[in-house]
Amino acid sequence: MIALTGKQYYVGASTAATVLANKLAPALLDRYLARTGYASQRTDADEPGTRETNLWHPADQAPERDYGAHGTFDERSHSRSAQAALARHPGLVLAAATGAVTMGVGAVIRRRGLR
């Protein structure tokens, strides 16, 4: 699910659901995130002792190293995203949705013999 507001893209069903829930019931969402937000960002995995720190400078500052944007989710990541592609073309998405609704309404009208 993609929601587009201005020049911001909200990609992912969980992000879109969070934005919607915040608009519908912000106090309820605040309570839920206060109880679960911190724990959901933690892991029980051991941290390797050989990891370079990046507190004062980038960990890949040396010219032979480039960590890029990699982490524990590399196995689940994709090089392309249909959601991001659709978010970049909202007019096309609107036209397709309008066409689908028009065809659906036309089918209902023909089925009921209203034409």
C-alpha cells in the first residue's frame, strides 16, 4: 500500500496503516507504540565484538571499505519495488483505478439490465 502526500512517499503496508491509524485514533496509537515501540526495535542477537564504530566518523571511511546500506535484512531486501514505482506515477495509478471502477460499474449495470 502506498500513500502519497506532497513529496513524501509512505511505502509499505505497515507505514500506511500507521499513518492512517494516527489520523483516526492518535491517542490509541500513542499508547500502543509506547508499550511496544522500544521492544520492537531490539533484538536478542549477539553483537559481534569486531564491529567498527561510527560515532565520530563513518565506519567505511577507509577507501577500501564501503558498507553502503546493508544490514541484517539483506536476505529479505529487493533491488526493485513495485510500491516505489507506483508511488512515482500516481497519475497512472489513478487512471487505472478509475478505469477499474468504471468497468465494475458498467458490469453491474449490464447485469441488472438497467441499460
